[in-house]
Amino acid sequence: MNIDLQKKRALVCGSTQGIGKAVAIALAELECNVTLLARNENVLKEVVKELPSFAGQQHDYIVGDFAFPQELKQKVAQYIDEKMQYIF
């Protein structure tokens, strides 16, 4: 199966370890622009550096915690407003 994810964007939760990190790497390998979401900013910065990056790919992260859903919702909405308005 051929999946073309070039110029697509994915938000991957729990992306600093385990399945979340593996999914983020797999999506990046398929040339998807990946936004990581997790609690620890230092680890997020390291994982962003580890993601495969081809021509034009831009990976990013959001620091957030599902224990605080309203705050997380606000951060994701703000991210979309600020960073993704130029993509659409």
C-alpha cells in the first residue's frame, strides 16, 4: 500500500516514548510534518531532533498534559491559530 503523507500534518500525543514516539517517527519517515505533544519540554526537544526530516518537512511540539484538559485544549487551539494559519 502506498500512503502519500507529503505536506500533511499529524499531531501525535504521548510522543516522547513508546508507541507514541514510534508513531511519530513512522509518520515522519512517510514525509508527514509531525507535531509532538507531551508534558516534558526537554524530552520533546530531543525527540524533534530525532525525527527524520526530508526536504521541506517541519516538525514541532506542544507542551501539554491531559490531566489539565481545558489548558491543553487552549494550547492546541492557540498552536493552530498561530502556527497553522499559513498552511491552509
